[in-house]
Amino acid sequence: MRVASLVRIGALALIWGSGFLWIKISLRGFSPVQLTFARLALGAAVLLIAVWWARQKLPTGRSVWLHLFGAALLGSLGLATYAYLPLRAARLLPANLGHPDSFDRFVWVVSAKVYQHGAARETLQPLSERLADVSVLLVESFRILPLLAAGVGLYVLFRAGRTRTLGWFALLVLGPNLFARAYLGPIRSNPDVLGYFGSAFLIIGMLAAVAVAEIGSPAAADRSAQRASVTRPR
């Protein structure tokens, strides 16, 4: 894989993975509804610019727009499950999910302010403690041996010149992902924290696989045999 391709993949990972950071910053000045509308509008604008740049035309066939409308309708049905919240609250059940019996309380639940309200009452630990929590989480999730294997895999990538760019790519994805989650908020009190480490966990698994492949490769066996022949007394 060429360096230019790795740079493009790394840029794509940084742009895609930084969405939570930009959302957190944007919510300081926009409401969740405004932010969602702005993201949809900007996405549509980018697609229109791409169509214009490629000198293409928007589809004019009726069946195409019907299919697009059907896809949007199916996507909206998933969000329609929120309509169940006020219906359940009206029955005064013990678990009423924030008691959303009015529009304001309904928006309060759907916009995830339920979680924000609970998290705001907790004292945010210093960044060093949150980084330590990330280390503990990695050990609890992978155990020591797979993490050591990932370290060996990273060494294997950096040892050979032709795979060194892959090692830098792994570090560029792994480091920011682990640091950004600790920087953005708590680790130990966040029930959804594992979902934010998807790319980091994938990189760790890939590095461990590199280590296993290197240890089991015929080239590694040949090197071991050569070292044994050199050190064997004559």
C-alpha cells in the first residue's frame, strides 16, 4: 500500500472519528435539533456539489425518487419508537424513562439530557486519572497477553521499512482515539464507553494478529534455526 493511500485513509479516520468532538463543541451554541438539521443540510450540499463537479444530473426518474423516499421513510420509522415514551408515561408505570408526559419532558429524554443530567452531578476526574482509567479498561477488556502481543506486532511493523508506514498509521488511529475519549469526559462512570473505542480495539486486534503471524511464519522459524546453528558449540 502506498504512502498516499495511507495518508488518505488516516485523514478519513480522523474526520470520521472526530464527529463526537465536533458535536460536543457545536452543542455549546446549537440545540440538538438545530445541529441535526445542519448536519443533514451540509451533507446534502456536499452531495450536490459532488454531482455538479462530476457534471452529472440529478435523477429524474419517478421510481428512483420513490425508492429514496421509501428509504427515508424506513429510517424515520426507527426514530418513531420514541413515540412510545409519552404513551408509556401516561400509564404511570414505575419505569417511565424520565416521565415524558409533556412535550418539554419528551424532548428532554430524546435529546439524551437524561444522561447529561446524571453525569453533571459527578465530579470530573483530572485528565491523568481518566487516562489511567483508559489503561485499566484496556487491561480488563484484553488482558495482559493480547496487549503484549499487540506491542510485539507494532514492533514488527516498525522493524521493516516496507511496513513502517502501517505502524505509523496504527499509532495515528490508536493514540487519538484513546486520548480523545479520556479528554472528552469520564471513563469509569460512562456505561457506553466501550462503544467509543471501536477503532482502537480493532487496531489492537490487528496488531496482535500481526505478532501471531510473524511468530508462526516460516521466515521466523528459519531465523530461529540460523541463530541456533550459530550458537551451537562445535
